[in-house]
Amino acid sequence: MKRIILIIVFAVTMIGLKAQITILNADMPKANDTLRFSSAPAGNFNFATTGLNTTWDFSGLVPTSQDVEKYASPLTSSYVIYFATATYGVQENNLSLGAFTGGTGLSNVMGFYKNTATASVLLGRGVSFNSLPLGLTLTPKDTIYKFPLTVGRRDSCSFSGSLSLAALGGFSQSGYRITTVDGWGKITTPYGQFDCIRVKSVIKEVDSVSISGFSIPIPNNRTEYKWLAKGEKFPILEVVITTGGIGVGGTTTVRYKDRYRPELFVNNANFTASKVNATITDTVNLNDACAGSPIAYQWTITPNTVSYVAGTSATSQNPRVLFNAVGKYSIKLQATYQGGSDDTTRTNYITITGGNSLVKEIKFIPLEISVFPVPTSNELNVQFSKSVKGVAIHVYDILGKEKDVNTEWNKAGSLASFDISGMSNGVYFVRMNVDGKDITKKFIKE
């Protein structure tokens, strides 16, 4: 009898071991891969539950939005000088840079990862500050996973990095990560059912902002749960729970790999008009009010007796329009996202009365700026194609520090020349503000 029991126990154990999966580097994403994911409220689900041969049933998740995440080659990004050895870069939002959110000139934040046979590592983040691409490199790096990922594996690491922003001061990130593969079993989401392992990461992080010599620490502590399946490349489900900071409550973010759901893009396209009652001499501004972040816009006006002015067109985010004939006009906006598209039509939305219907479109000559030669050794030239007034030119190095070189001019076709013979070799940026627009050109000093 004892022998039979031992055989049964051994058989059950072997079945359990066979059911467990192992995640390797081959199961991770690569450059040019894409992930379609849906986001959902946390609801009353208990995401902390785990164990051996666990059944996780999240089929009741209700998606509220959807998008596509692109895993870009670092060679195609503006941060290649910092992260050329990365496997891929992923777009992030400004919240990944702590207190540096909108209004500070920061944009295009990307995290860069390197996958090898032994680990997946976050090398750092790229961020554009007033159009200047900068890199926050981590030393030591943030090790996300160590391979192979099997149940019971536990790893930890510390990470740290800093970034100098000339006009703002400095920014740094530091902390440590403890990663545990704490369960295996089957997971079910609205996307399907999969054999999986569950990975838990506890991150204790401080993002510090330095302004005028004062350092302001901002806690960024969180717990990440990821359910990984063989061959899927991306987590079947990813849950991030933040603990918040002083006076700030925690949040739970839920997203899962999913199929295309067109219903999630309904009612995302929206817009307003500066005037709904106007004359043919009035310029009407059509203003984007879409949910999320569209990547393309297409406006359709019926009838099409209109002129787009001020350099705008039917594909501008916020076009400016002259209506050339009296009558009622219907406006349609189609907004395209990474993950899908949506459109809204407002019938007889704008009424045009009075005046001369033969209104001509206002023509604008585009401004062209050339910087030459590139690369250069001793002198750099900047030239405008038409008349501008009081345009100041500034030169910055790759860290955003302004060089002692500036000028301004007023005449069309005027040529500004800079003596850069005293500058060190490297990558620099020429920045100028024209008609309220910041324009940046890159050059290399050899």
C-alpha cells in the first residue's frame, strides 16, 4: 500500500512539474514587435493571490480603452547616441520622470531595454528637453528579469542614474528591485486561457529633483504583477500597484494582451469650433478634443467650399478654415490611434451668412532654415529663406548647457555665422524661436 501511495505521489509531482513552464529570452519581445493591449478597471479582483497550480480567472475584466505599444529599434530613435546597444525602446509617459510633467519642456520619454540569454535589463530613459534629446543612463542597471524564469526564482538589484537639465536643475532615479517567480498555473482573461508563471516585482524607488541646489525626493514605490506565457512575448496580464507618497493615494493600473476591439474606440473622436455662427470673412478654428492621443487626424467638411488657412490643412490637428459660401456646413473628424480609429460627424454644425462668397485662400510661404556645413570644424552657418525679425539663435551641447554663442537678424536670406573653433568635438543643437515656434537643428563639431 505504501508503495502504491509513493507511486501516486511521484506521478502527481511529475505531472505538476511538467505543467510548469520556463520563460527564456526567446520568449521576450524584440525590436519592431508590437503589443495590442486593453486597459481595464481593477474592480474587486484579488491580484495578489498566487501559488502552485493556481487558476487565475480574470475573464470578467471589462476593457475601457485599447492601444498598441511599439518596440522600436534604438537605431531609429533620437536617443541612439545613448542607447545604441539596447534591444528596443518603449514609449513612456512623463510620469516616469517623477515631478517633471507637462509644462516643463519635456517630451518623448522612452525606456530602453537590453535582452540577453541571461537577463532583461533597463539601460535607462531618453527624454527630449525643449527638443534636445537627452539620456538618463542607469549605473548600475535595473534588472527586470533573470533567465531562466522558473517557479521559486528570486533575484534582486539596485539601480541609479541622473540627468542634468540646464534650465531646471537636475533629476535622478535610484532604488532597488526584488523579483520573485511566486506561482504557476492557468490564467484566463478576455483574450483567452494560457499556461503561465506569475512574476512579482517589488520596487522601492526615489525620484529626486534638484532645483537651485535643493533636492526634492519623490517616492515612486510600486508592486508589479506579470503573468507570462510561452511564445507570447508580452505579459498576458500586467498589474502595477503604486503606494503613493505624502498626501498622494495609491493607484492600480491593469492592462492585458488583447485582440482588436473596435467598440473601444467609439466616442473617442470629439471636437469644438471657435464659432458655429459666422460670416464668410471670419476664420473659424476647429479644435481637437479627442480622448487619448491620436496619431493622425482627417477633417471632412460638407459642402467642401472652404479654404484651409494659416498653413493648416484637412489633416491638421487644429485647422483654421474660411467658409467661401453662405449656407450650413457639416463637419466630420476621423481620429486615428495606434490601436484603431473613430469618427464623429456633426450635421449642419456651422452656419455661414453674408459677405462676398468669393473669398480667396490666404497663401503662406513656408519658412525654411538651413544649417551648414554638417559636420563642421571651425564655422557654422545658419540661413533663413525669408524675412524674419528679432530671431535669437542659441547653441546647446548634448547635456542642454548653453554655449556662449548667440545672434539675431532681420533681413531675408541673411546668413549668420558662428565661430565654433573653440568648442569641443561632439553633437550640438542650434535652437531658435520663430513666430512662437521652437525650431531645433542638430550639427556635429569635428
